[in-house]
Amino acid sequence: MYTAGHGANDPENINLVNSMRQLSRYIPHAIVVLFAAWCLISLRGDVAQMTFEPLIRSWGLVVLALLLSLLNYLLRIIRWRSYLAKLGAPLGFRFAALSYCAGFAYTVSPGKVGEMVRARYYLPLGVPLPAVTAAFLSERILDLLSVTALAALVFATSARYEVAFVAALILIVVALGAIALLPWAALSAWLKSAVAIPGAIRTLLAGVASALASTRTLLRPRVLATGFAIGLLAWGLEGAGLGLLSTMFSVPQLSLPHAIGIYGIAMLLGGLSLLPGGLGGTEAVMTALLVASGFPVSQALLLTLTCRLVTLWFAVCLGWIAVFLLRQRAAPVVLPWP
């Protein structure tokens, strides 16, 4: 017999569900804090030996690394603006730059999906959400492939791993070709009716194919190749920043390809962790790779923290500045392209 007050619509149950949802939002952040605490406890001896004197003495290198990060953002802004223009939403450069940077305020989110907040600035202009989603998805795909290619540079620094480096490049070229040439709409329709494939997998694959079909305009070979080249250059600049920062120590010497490769691997594995902004995972991988390259743990920690400061946290700060500036201005005007 049904008892009043114990149903799904009971206020107490609703409040409990809402409370659980609120708490679930903080779970990724709690994981990051616990991981950081564990690292500090495990490495407390090395942390105690860490000194900021090399950083203070080499402040000019930090400024140069910040400039390289700015160039990274500039290149990605240019690509983002061109994507929106191809989707029928040409915007003035200043507004496009501010709205793009505003997404950085929410970059510390799993898979950087928080950057989709940019849509709020475009919807009042009549730019449909699917167009913003298509640009965002294309950007994420190309960034993933670009960072993977940069990560492969670690193999390029040793003749022993030359085959692995060539194999990685071939896989990336094949992936780009498949993305550009496969009939994603037809593939999505086929997957939805492919009963031989388990339901959950079929739904996932059909969703991916459908999403790629919606971005077809941005996945044409020429557009795809240009976007990939911009991604390589943009993320390579931040990797070069790590190499530049490493010169604050006289030894060991970290070559530019190796530094970019370390940065690429750390970004790739940190992003795959799905933790907010890759926090914890990126730092752990970068520190471990720097130690494997000959840096003492204390120096590797300092390099990692400085690199993340001039890349991730610098972007977050710029993002909140952009959010504030956008709140202070009137509605933007759509301008002719370019």
C-alpha cells in the first residue's frame, strides 16, 4: 500500500536529491585536493628543498613564456573567429577575442566543456547553439590531434623510437583523413539501426558520428588542415615555453622538441583524466617526465608549477577579465568578415 510522504515527489526526497546533485559538483574538486595533499605528503622532503630563487632570478624567462601563451591564445582566437564566419556568424575581432577568452574562465572543467559558456554571448546575436557547438567540437578534435602530434616529438629525440614517431604521425594523418572524408551522416544512420552492436556502444558511436556530421562545414580537407596547423603552432608555443623555463637551470639541457613533447604528453594524459583542467594528472605526468629527463624532483616541481601558472592559470585570469569587460559593454555588433 502506498504511504503518503514517501513518494518520489515528496519534498524531503526532492531536497535530498537536490543536495546530492549539489555535492556531486564538488567531487572532482575534492579528488584534486586529495591528490595534491597526497603528493605533498609523499614529496614533502623534495618540496622542502624547493627554492624559488631560480625563478626570481629568471623572471625574464617567465615573461617570455607568458608572451608565448598569449600567442597561443591569439592563434586560437583567429581560428575560432574563422570557424564562426564559415558557419554564417562573422564577428568583429575585439568581440570575438573577448568572448573566446571568456571561455577560459571555465576552462577548469572536465574536457573543458565549461568553455561552451561562450554561447551565451552569441545567442543574443542570433548565432544558433548548434553553430557554436560545431565550432567547439571541431576545435576540441583538432586540439586533441595537435597535442598528440606534439607528444610524439618525445620519440623524435631518440633514434631508438624513430619507428614509433613515424607510426604516430601516420595515425594522425589517417585520423585527419577519416574525419574529413567519411560520410558521417550516413554512418550515424547506419549505427542507429545496427542491432548487432551492443546498445550503449551503438548509442555512443552514433552520437559521435552525428556530432561530426553537424560540423561537416568545418571538416572539409582544407579547413581541417589549416585548423590542425594552427593547433600545432599554438600548442607548440606553450611547449616551447616549458623549454624556455627549463633554461633557468644550467643542467640538464632540455632540447626544444623534447620539451614540447613532454608538454604534449602531460596535456594529453591530464586531459584524458577528465579532472577539471587536467589538474593533478597533468602536473604529475609533467613532473615525472622532467625527473626522467634528469631534473631533480625539486627542480621538476618548480618547472611544472611555473609552467602551469603561465599557461592554465594565466588563461583563467584572462578569462575572468574578459567576462568582466563583456559585462561592461553594450551588445556587440556583427561585422563583415574578415
